[in-house]
Amino acid sequence: MTFFSTIIAFVVALGLLIVFHELGHYLVARWCGVKVLRFSVGFGRPLLRKRWGKDETEWVVAIVPLGGYVKMLDEREDEVAPKDLARSFNRKPVAQRFAIVAAGPIANFLLAIALYWLLFMLGVSGMKPMLGPVTPATPAAFANFEMGETITKIGVEPVVTWQDARWLLLSHAVERALSLNVETLTQGGEIVRRRLDLSRIEANDLDADFLKKIGLSVYQPAMKPIVAKVVPDSAGNRAGLLEGDEILAVSGKKITLWEELVQQIRVSPGIPLVLELQRGNTTINIEVIPDAHTESGEKIGKIGIGPQIDRNELEKLLVEISYPPATAMLRAIDKTWETSVFTLQMLWKMVAGEVSWKNVSGPITIADYAGKSAQMGLSSYLGFLALISISLGVLNLLPIPMLDGGHLMYYVVEIVKGSPLSVKATEIGQQVGMLLLFTLMAFAIYNDVSRLISS
């Protein structure tokens, strides 16, 4: 994926999510009779602007695309003509103000439901939940899981794809389930029920390599150690490896499978390796020094090559499932709800210190995911959009001043006490909110840079 196409995927995603969020505020404000002065996608200097509608609302695309806003008529910000006083935001009943502010996050949840609904109708592709090698001395090994088994049910939930299995296992681990019933189907067609012990899984284990901590991996068809791709400016490229090379041995150790090659390279960061390979009718030796990368705190070696994949074998492991419109809608609502609750649980565990703040991602990581998901196809990109839309909705509902949730918190206080908060209290809240948001953004950018350095 080129840098340019990644940026395009990121800008399209961000623009769509911002427009839907602000459109929620805009539409409910209009329904409540509030005059909207400006609808802005982005902040700072306007790049494009146009006045449109009977109120001559100014529609703007600004230079900084990380957000947007809807500016409404408000006596607290500008002088309001007597004829427009009834259309001022601050003069509306608290229930209407609450609805206008809540409409932004709600629009993000509705967008996620619509995207998931479309995905579930079109068909969701994924890997069959068949198990690969089970890591010794892990919860999966102690539960006697075996390579080649297919997971059919976790708890009471049926499992269709490997993504389903990962999501359900992660959700139960976040809820601090001590053990879990897992049903599998053996290669001989026998149904087996196993008890997976999660008591040793710590909160800090809930990262990208979560399943490794449990000891589970997805089954992959046996692949010969034949090079099908060489990444430019990688260790393999610098050493002179070419597409079509078949690796026969690594530093004198014979290999027959791609996984054996990967394992030898992973444990040798910065250590010279001699690859014996077959190139055409000639056998030659090439020295390669794996580049050192940090993965989950561990230093590993990589040389930037990809395997030759048997498409027929791979297609046997792929599953696709679709649903009729009504069922797809129910599953979309359920998926949006589950993801929202999971996001809140992870945020709470970060605040409580149970989960590392390294899980917070900023614009660089989100742009990278946008590019990768777009490269994988429309379904992956739509799934990415739905997930980010949910995250944006949840984030904006947090009771932090400066966010929609902070304003909603003010309105709840107003309803309880019968009058708005004082101007001083609101100003202090805004300052605290700004500090919290800048701190969160600093964490996110720091994590982004750390991932770039260690990748």
C-alpha cells in the first residue's frame, strides 16, 4: 500500500465519520428550531466555503481535518438580533439542548449499525476457526486442545469464523471470566467440550498477541519454504534473495516448511545466517542478517520475505456467511452494542491501571489501519469504518468537558439543580477537559511513534 493511497483511505474515513457526527448535531438542531451559523469539517483556516439554505448556513472544509463542529446561534458567544432570540441555542429547553448534543455520538452509532448491516447482508468472509499448533504449557495446552480441531462454540455463542473466536475469547477475558466452556469438532467428526482456564491471563495480556498467551493459533496449510515476495530495502533484498528461491537449509539445518524458516529467523535478530537455497538448477549459499524488530517487548528477527501460498488449500479454510435483511439488522445492532460495551470496559481498565495505556492509538496508527483495511477489500474497510465510528461515539460520550459527554453532564446537573452551572464552573471544567484531552492525545501520539520505531 503506497503512502498516498493510505492517506486517501484515512482522509475518506475521517471525513465520513466527522460528517455523520456533525450532521447528527445539525439535523436535531434544525428540528429544535435552532439557527445554525456554520457546519465545519475540520478546524482552522477554511479551504472551501459556501453559504447555503434559508439561514445561509456557512458550509466549510477547513485545513486541519482532525474533527469538526456545528456553530449555532448562541447569546453567550455573540450578540443576537431580537427577531432571532427564540432560535438561540441557549434559550432552548434543557431537554432540547441535551438532544442536540447527544445526536452527534448517536449518529456515529447509527452509522456503525448501517455499515454492519450492509456487511452482514453482503457476506462476511473469514478464516475457518480451525486450530493450528497449540503452544505447550499454556491454558490451551492444559485444556488438551489439539491442532486440527475446529471451534464451534464458546460459552453459549456459536462460532463461525476465527474472528468470532478471537472476539468472544477477548470479551470473556476482559470481563475477568476465570474459566470458559469451549466446544470443538475434531478432524474425526467428534464433538469435544473443553474447559479453558483464563485465571492466569492478566489485564496486560490483552493486546494484539492475546491468543498467544492462551496458546491458540489459527491453522495454516503447510507451505514450502519458497520465496514469493521480497520487500524492497529489507534484509532479504539486501542479501540478494529473489522470488522463486527455495530455502533448503538455514546455517546447516535442513528445513522443509516455511514455519521452520520463520522460526530460525525470528530467534536470530542481528545474527548472520547462511541460507542454502535452490535457484533454478543451481544450489547457492547466501548470508543474510535479520533486521531486529520489537514485538510485544521481545526482540525478533525479520528479513522481509513472503511465502508461496497454495490458493486452493487456502480457499478450503475460508468461510463466508450472509444473512437476510432482518437478521442482518439484529446482528448489526448486537455487534454495535457489544463493541461499545467492550470499548468502555477497556477504557475503564486503562483508567484503573489494569490495562496498559499502550493500547491507545493516535492518528498515525489509525491511518495505517485505514490503508491496510482498504488494501484488503471493501468488506474490511467497511468493518474498519464501523469500528472507528463506534470508538468516536463512545469517546464523545465520556463525561469530559470539551466533549459532548461533558456538555451532557452539565445538562444533567442543570436538570437536578434546576438552573445552569455558573460561568466560572463551566470555565474551570473546560480547562480541565482541555488538559485531559491534550494528555490523551500526547499518549496516543507517543504510542504511534513508539510503534513506528519498533516496527
